[in-house]
Amino acid sequence: MASPTTKDARRTFAVFGASVAAPRLEPGLYVVSTPIGNLGDITLRALQTLTGADVIACEDTRVSRVLTNHYAIDTRLLAYHDHNAEKQRPKLLQMLADGAAVALISDAGTPLISDPGLKLVAESLDAGHRVVPIPGASALLAATVAAGLATDTVLFAGFLPNKGGPRQRRIEALAGIPASLVFYESPNRLAAGLKDLAEVLGADRPAAVARELTKKFETVRRGTLGDLAEGYAGESVKGEIVIVVAPPGEIAETEIDIDAALAEALSRSGASAAAGEVAKATGRDRRMLYKRAVELKAAATGGEGAS
């Protein structure tokens, strides 16, 4: 394969209606972050890298072609995923040995974060090839900053085990770590995962569930693990999901603030309107706030609190 430095012409990509020439790349493996939903979240450097590479190794060519077509990038796509990695990795390593620039991407976000690529990076380094990170979108970081929980120490714990017993044991192993815990989760296992998190870590531990980040139906529900587990029980959800759990011992003083906010809102309106007002101000789930508003109103009146 010809070295990138011998190419006669630069490739181009399209952005904001203009055709932009990409600089030639030095040989090496470029680990490129791509959008997790909104195609506008890609960086100019990522576009330059994908355009200037000799080949793009991606999980699913159909998914990646949506991105490359959007930006008029014509670099060749090569499928590289868990099921063909043993066959494809030697080919990619040989390309690198021949002086190629190889871009590695996942279906969404930053490669190697619960995505394929670790062995390719490790073997590329072992062979003396240059590995260049091209940072960008990550569901892990997006959910962490949107959760409103501690960010000074964060532990990414990936996906929890599918089955209840192993899942609970994994949660128990993480329970005492003094950090916010971040999990990726399947929508089909969200309710069961939240139930186990609440049982093992404590129902009062603050948490957030982020779904479809950067996409049209993005939602971030905040509350205690107990409230979130109850709220999602039996609910059908879709999309990519991230769970963020506060560090141990951070039993929310914010719960007192929520009660105070609801009480103040209840002084002006009924439970439904109060829940809507506080939900808008805090980002908390409206249904959970409504339930709490009814409880507070009932406690204050000595009777039923619904309105």
C-alpha cells in the first residue's frame, strides 16, 4: 500500500456547505471519537482524520456510512468488530507496517469504552506503531456532567452482568468505592438493574438515568435509586442508557431541598402543578415528584393530598 505521503491529491470532506481539504496523515493508528447521536457533535479534527486516513476500521459499515455520507467522506470502510477481530486484526497491523494511516471508530462515541479495539491498540503499540487519540463525544462524560452528582472522582464500571446473582455481587464489590459510579445499561435490563442497585447500595442513594443523550428524545431523570427503580418498574424504554450513582455517604441533602421546594409550590397550587414546577426547576422526574407532593400534602392536611 502506498504511503500517505505519496498521494497525489488531498481528499476532502464537506462541512457547512463547503468542501474542505484534509491534511495528509502520518502512518499510524488513529483512535477517533464519533458522535453518540447528534452528527453535529463530531470535531473538525475527527473529520480531517477520517478523510485523510487510508482506511476506516469500524464496527458496522452501515452505521458508519451514515456519518461518512453526511460529511461526504469517501475513505474506505472496513468492518472490525468482536466477531471478526481475530481475522481482521492481522490485516490492519500489516497495513500499519506498510505505512498506512488507519482510523479506528466505533458505532458511536469513543472506541475502547465498552467497544472493540483494545487488542488492536495494544498490538499496534507492541509492534512499534504510532497510536494517536482523537478525542470527542462520549456517553460516559455526557451523562456524568448532566447527572448533577459528584465529578471529582468517577468510576466507569461498564455494563453490569445480565443475571441477578452475578449482577448483585458486582454491585456489592463496588458499593464502598468513594466515587460516583457510571454504568452503561440495556433498556431491557434497566428496571432489574436499578432494583438491584437500590437493594445493594441503598434506596436513598442519589442517582440519575440518562437516555438517548444528544438525540431528539434525550431524557435525564434524577432522584434516589429507590425512586428511579420504582419509576422504571414495568416501564418499556428504548435507546442507549447510562446510569450515574452518587458516592456512598452522599445521602442527599438535596432531598430536603426537594421537599422544601414542593412544599413551597404546594402553598400556591395542587400536587400536579407543584410537581411540574419543581420538575422544571430541578430536572427531577415529574411522576416521582407528584407522588412525593401527594404524600407531603396528605401529611399536612391529615387526609388525601391528590389534586
